[in-house]
Amino acid sequence: MSATPPPARPRPTVFGRGSYAESLRIGEILRKETVGGALLVAAAVIALVWANSPASDSYFALRDFRIGYAPWHLDLSLGAWAADGLLAIFFFLVGLELKREFIAGDLRQLSKSVVPVAAAVGGVIVPALVFALVNLSSPGTLRGWAIPTATDIAFAVAVLAIIGSHLPSALRIFLLTLAVVDDLLAIGIIAVFYSSDLQPVPLLLALLPLGLYTFLAQKCRRFFGRHAMAAWFILLPLAAATWAFVHASGIHATVAGVLLGFAIPVLRSRASGGPDAGPGLAEIFEHRSRPISAGIAVPLFAFFSAGVAVGGWAGLGSALADPVAVGVILALVLGKPAGILGTTWLLTKATRARLDASFKWIDIFGVSILAGIGFTVSLLVAELSFGQGSVHDDHAKVGILAASVLAALLATAVLRTRNRHYRRAEEEEKVDSDHDGIPDVYQQDSAS
């Protein structure tokens, strides 16, 4: 008599739904980012219209107006303050999100983090290679290879909110995870490849306020969690000093925002009841700073960065013929989805993993196209690559705007159809559940 073979091990699932608590938190983040995305787009449109209107001189005069204390290397234009200062708030939020995801979120589990992290890496490498191939014959423009590597979560979520209200929550979580990991990679790229004239003394001095900031945040987490004003009056000056020293060191000042975010504890202390007693200081600070980031910092940066004088149809044609713009468009619209989708497919084949039953490959394809919306970080890297206001910078920004709009339209074409499919499925499930919920006595009466 032959022995019964052991049951087959279940195949691991790619992009599962995640925990219920994590889904609720992600949902709240996405709702806030939707509003921020709308403000971001509005600010960019206003800047673009103003920069190409008869009053364009006033826009550029405002952007280039300088203010600040020169002896501290802080005599900056308003555009530079937006890029170096306001975006530090955005990257502070990124630091909080990253630390929380990898310590208390679903990404702390290797089985849940490996695929979205690998997909994000693929979504960075492939666009960079596409841009480099297009600009291979022009060494002067190769410096912009990192422009198409990041996804703008606010812009992408705003599009997703309009077209995909019935899409599975796992897809939304995947998009947010992808964007967060993209931001981490972009931070590393900025710190390593776009820092110049490194000054070790200011960099060492930055460790003093950063160390005190970290010590106070760790030791007094309960106090700062309960008293919002205390954080403003005690931690904010230390954060500003850290930012100023990092800025003076030659490392891009937004990196200071990430370091400050990493310094905030994620879990509650034992004195406050431990991890299960409620949100930690990182989540509390996330709630406090997200409206400032999404409602003020990022839209103002977009306003000062997106204003490009196109120069009419002839100027637009000239910009789009530049290998910089061509490389950005091809990298974001084709390279980004190819990198994300291709990496995901390879991992499923290598690990015998399967997709979560709640969605299909066409859904991942649609989200991968949506990830081609590169805006905030792409605009920043363009300025770091070529210098604000230079010809290549303007052409790169035209490419970023064109690619983001094209990616949004293509993703809409794919995901709107899928959204209708999931809406019909929800309606059918509701009808079935309503029918199944009829008490037996009524079913018997109707049968008789």
C-alpha cells in the first residue's frame, strides 16, 4: 500500500492585503495625500501659466528674490528656500514613514517587503538605464540620469482617487510602499551623487544638535507626544540647527529631514503602556506634519519649480527634441512600468509566488504606469543636475510634466476599466449577501 504524499505547501502570495490596522493607516494617508496631490497640481498649473503669460517677468523675479543671512550661507532665492527648506519637511515625513514601515508596519516581515522593495529597485534602475542610453552620446546631459527614478505619491494618489475608488486595497498599499521605497532610494542618490564641495566641519557640527534632538525624542517621547507645543519650542530649533549645518556642509539639506525623521521613536515606551497601548511618537509627528507637508511645503515647491518659460509651440518642440526631455519621457512612461512589472514577474517565477487572489496582472501593470508620475523629487533632481533656470533644467522639467501627464492618462485608460470590473463585482457580492441574509422563515413563506 503506497504512502499518501504530503500535502503541497501553499505558494506564497505577492502583494497581499496586509494587516487590518495597516490597511486603515494606509487608507488615512492616501486620503490626505489626495488633497495634497490636488494642491500640488494646482500650484504647478498656476506657475506654468504665469511663467508663460505677459506677466512672466514678475514670476521669475519672485522666484529669484533672495532673502536670508549671508554669513551662514543662507542668502538664498525663494526657489532655493523651497527646494532646500520646504522639501526638508517633506523628507522628514518620508523618514518617519520609512522607519515606521520597517519597524512596526507590514514591511518588517521579509516575506511582505521583499517584492515591493525589489519592484521599487527595478523601477529605479531601468528608468535610469533608459535615460542613460538616450543621452549616451551627450556626456554633459548624463548627469541627469536620476531624474526619472522617483514616483510622486501625492500626484499619483490624486489620480488614483479619481479613477480607482473600487480597486483592491492591496494595490493602493503597493503603490504607497513603492513610492516610499522610491523616496528612500532617491535620498541615497541625492546624498551620494548630488553633494558637492563637502565641508567636514559643518557636517561634524551637525551631529551636536542632531544628537541632542535624538536623545530628547527618545527619552521624552511621552512628553512630546502629549504636548505639541513642547515639540515646536524644543525640538524644532534643534532640527533647524541640524538643517543649517547640513546645508553648509555641501550635502543637500533635504537629507537632514530624513535623518531627523529617523531619529523619532516608532514604538511607545513601557511607561506609556508599550507598543500595544496606542500610536508611537513617529505616528503622532506624522499626523502633525503631514498637513504642513502636503498642504504647504510641497505645493509651494511645485509653484517655484514648475514655472518654465516654454516659448510657444516652437519652444515646446525644441524642448521635446532635446535628448534630456526625450530620455525623461521614455524613462518614466516606458522604463518605470517595465522595471516594476518585470521585476515583479521575475520574482514570481524565481520564488513560485502567486498574485493575491483579489487582483490580476493587468492591475499591477496599471499601477506600474501610474508610478511613472515623477514630479516633486524629479523636479528637485533636475535642478541639482543642471542648475535652476538652465536650458537643460527647463527642458528636463518640460519632459517631467509631459511624462507625468502621459503616465496619468495611460494609467487612467487601464485602471478605469479595471475599476468598473471591481465595482460590478462589489455590486454582485452585495446582491448575493443580501439574498443570503434573508431569514429562513421568509424564504419558506416565499416558497409556499
